[in-house]
Amino acid sequence: MLPRGMNRGFLTEEEKANRPKVTLPLLKRIFSYLAPYWKQMAIVLVCIAASSVLSLLPSVLTGRIIDEGLIGRDMQMLVILIAASLGVTLGANLIRVAESYLNNWIAQHITFDMRNNMYRHLQQMPQSFFTSSNQGDIITRMTSDISGVERVVTSTFTSILSNTITLVSAVIIMFRENWILALVGALVIPLFTIPTRWAGKTRWTLTRDAQECNDEINGILNETLSVSGQLLVKLFNKEDYEYDRYKDANHNMIRLRIRESMAGRWFMVIINTFSSVGPMLIYLAGGILMMRYNSDLTVGDISVLVALLGKMYGPVNSLLNIQVEWIRSMALFTRIFEYFDMPVEIKNAEDAVLPENKASGTVEFKNVNFSYDGMGKILENISFTLESGKSVAIVGPSGSGKSTMVNLIPRLYDVNSGSVEFDGVDVRDLDLGYLRSNIGIVSQETYLFNGTIRENLLYAKPDATDQELAEACRKANIADFICSQEKGIDTMVGNRGLKLSGGEKQRISIARALLKDPALLIFDEATSALDSISEHKIQEAMEPIIKSRTSIIIAHRLSTILAADEILVVKDGRIVERGAHADLVKKGGVYTELYETQFRGALEAA
Ligand code: ADP
């Protein structure tokens, strides 16, 4: 077996290519996270120094045990020295326990701060961040990257410190004992560190190659031993071809595996030999000094030097790997800070308006232009007014920009030019909390979290009374369904509401939006076909709501469209027609076409 951490001692090509730039501001920023814990860190530092030095003491005492106790034949001294040596070891270990407790405490607190700050920051990211980033990436940064920081604090920093202190103290003691033997020891160290790294690297490369080969084999198996893969192989007579491919990859694999285990063997031979060469050289040099040059060196002194040499192997090896760990740690911090540096695009204006009275729900779009990426125009010159208590239906082919339009009202995105006003104030000047609390949205993708119906409803208004809940459910036409359930409103909805039908989910989310009692209700009607009973129930719920509330409906069904006061027809990001149903049908334009192809058919089917 290789010593622990051997394989981690080298950078992958990818890590080499993305080597982070370590700058003073980066270091300052890292230390700004450590700064609040400087007192604890100071204690840790003292503990590390004390335990590192103490752990060397038994080696020094060994010299006196031999010289004064054994050779000097002093029983009392022998016992005292042995007890002191054991006591020092115990003390060093106890200090290590305290140090590791404090260290973990600091690491946990730093990552606690980082996690919370990051979560808060991500919550403020614009919606476009969540639509364009890979969700796995976000989770990785929140979890394993931040846990990496924990490791850096508990292991990398500590290991740099304790190994440096151990090494420096060992060197000082060795030179104080005898500088000639200390020099011999210093010459011996490269003898075992160089082969260690060399063997480690060879083995690491072989392990990586074996991993790649293993992936290739798995790929072949997955491709060819699946139902459709086998069908393809059989129909194209590729059995022999695939067999050869598999055999070659397998052959390659055994070659790598044998080389890998032999690299381990050679490595052990080299390490064992070199680690015995060190002490032998010191014995030899010590012997020569004692016998040929009449040095006053004692047997004990030589034993001290041999023992100290043994204590240096570990720290030297670790410090050689430190550069790699250091680069990895810096890369980790750089990645985390990258997320922290993403600007919060949609936030409260400094002097945001916070009206005192309840909003009336009027909406006005004034020459709104919008694009998601700043290039491809999604909305062009959109203007319309929705007065309080009125309703507008937005219709148009899929992808024409209907959802984008309504997303601008609660500021999920901000306009590029023009403005969206809510209650006569530009939404960018309104208090964001106020704006969003006055808008209720029932989206196409109804999102219910895993809990009871009650819990899902209370998300909109945590202090709602049972009566309010019942009223919202009645208006959303879901009360009957809830009553028919054994557990009523405390029925579990399942993961993402999977235990409910599409229609039931929609009606619950209507009830949830109504419970908020918003000044403006936005309803994105589902395009996917619901069964006609569900459809009818939703219609029954929606019609009175549309008539009584300020509402915007992205409509796909004639009945909803007919209930609205005005219809806006959107195509390719522009409002191409507007007005009442009867006039629009006669026009012979986009609306007439939609009517002929979609609404009328749906109407007849119902
Ligand atoms: P509709 O609601 O009318 O079906 P959308 O408003 O959803 O249309 O989409 C309008 C256009 O904007 C489409 O071309 C769509 O591809 C694009 N789009 C929608 N959402 C995003 C997004 N988050 N990022 C980039 N482009 C988007």
C-alpha cells in the first residue's frame, strides 16, 4: 500500500491548466473569513507549536535513557527518564486533542458563515441565473466546495504549520547534538524523498490510465449489452467486431493493473532500503567519529540523531505535497468567491417607494423592449394598460413572449428599455417586497413542495385562519376534492405534488395565490390538455376571479379569453392585434388563425 495521500500529491492536467492566480487581494479576502476567530487561531497556533516540539522530546530523552540510565547503570534515573518520556508523549497527544477540537470549531464556524452568506446571495440572483446555470454546479459549490474549505482549515493550514515546526525543531536539535551527523542526515533525506515522489507519480499515472481504461470498458458494456445495443449488433452482424473491441480494452486493462501493482512493489523495496540507509549512515559516521577521531559523541547522541531522522520522513513528505494542496485550496476559494462576486442585478432601489395603502393592481407597459442575453430581442415596443378591476388575456403562438411579458411585472427580469409600472410607479422604483406581495402568480408549472395541502397553502399566508383557507379552496373549486380525501386538508401531496392530478395541482395553486389576496393576479393557463372535467372545474374557478380581480391571463382556452375585458395578441415579441373577441375574429389576422386552429376546435370538443 502507498502511504495515505500519495495519489493526491499531483495535479491533474485540468488542475494545471486552471491554476488559480494567487494575489494579495485573494489572500486578504481568505483571511477576512479567518479574522473573526483570531483568538482561537492564536491558541491553535500555540498548541501546534507545543505539541510539535513535545513530540520530538522523547527522541531526545532516548539519548539520556541510553547514556545515563543503561550505560550509566542508574536505575532511578532510568525510571524517571522513562516516565518523563511517556508523560511528554501523553502531554503532546492531549494538546493535539485540544488543538483538533478548536480547529474543527473554527472550521465549522467559518463554513457556517460562508454557507449562510452564499445561500443569501444566491437567493438574490436573478431568475436568469437559475435558468442558465447547471443546477448540479450550484449544489456542488454550496456543498462540496464549502466543505473543502473546512478541510483546508483543519488539515492544510495545520499540516503546513505543524510539519514546518517539527522539521525546523528537529534540524536545530540535530545540529546542536552534532553538526557532522546532522549534515549526514540532511544528505540522506533527498535519498528517500526523490524516489518516493518518482514512484508516487508513476503509480498515480498508472491509476489514472487504468481508470480511463475502465471507463472505456464500461462504455462498451453499456452500449452493446443493452436491449437496443444488442439489437443493433445483431442486425449489423457486429458480434466479432464488438468482441475484439472488448478483448483489446480488457487486455489493456490487465497490463495496466499488473504494472500498477509492480510499481507499488518496487516502491516499497526502494522506500524500505532507503529508510534503512539513513540510520545506517549515521551509525557509520558516528562510529567513525567515536573510534577514529576520538569524538566525545556518546551512543545516546547517535540514537537521538537516528530517532530524529525517523521523525523527519513524514513532515518532509507532507511538505513536498503542500504545494499541490495549496494550489487546490486557492482554486477552491477562487471558485467560491466567483459566486460571491456575481452581482445582484435585481435589488431594491436605494430610495425605493413603499406605499402605505394596499395596491390597486393597475399595470402599464410603456414601450418595453427586452432580451434575455442583451442580443436577440424577445419583446419589442410593448405598450398596454390594465386598469384596476379589469382583466386582459394575452394570446399568441408558443414562444411569442407571453410568459416573458408577465415575468417583467414582479421583476423576475428587468426591462432593457421602456418601463413597466405598477400602481403608477416604475417597478424598479418600488419596494421589491411590496411589489411581489401584491402580485399572485399561478404558473403553468405548478410547484407544490412535499407536505400537506394545508402546508402548501400556508406558504402564501402563514397566519391564515381555517376559515380563510376554506374560502380560498372554495373559490379555487378544490374544496370538494379536499373534503373527499380521508385526511382532508392534511392530505400529503407527495414529492412535487405527484400524488395529485394536474388539474388538482392547478386548483391548489390557484387557492394558494388567492390566499395571498393579491392586487394583481397573473394566471398562466396550462397548455397541456387536462381532462374535460378538470378543465371545467378550473374554468368555473377562474371566470369569477377574472371578472372580480385585476388579472392578466396567458390564455389558451376560449372560455378564459371570453371572460377577459381585453385581448392582446402577441407574435414574435410584438402586440400585433388588440381588442374584443368579436372584432378580432372578423379581422382575418393572427387571432382569426389562432381561433380557427386552436380555440374553436377546443370549444367544439368540450
Ligand atoms: P411564450 O410564453 O409565448 O410561449 P416565452 O416568453 O416563454 O414565450 O418565450 C419567448 C422567447 O424567449 C422564446 O424564444 C424562448 O426561447 C425565449 N426564452 C424564454 N425564457 C428564456 C430564458 N430564461 N432565457 C433565454 N431565453 C428564453
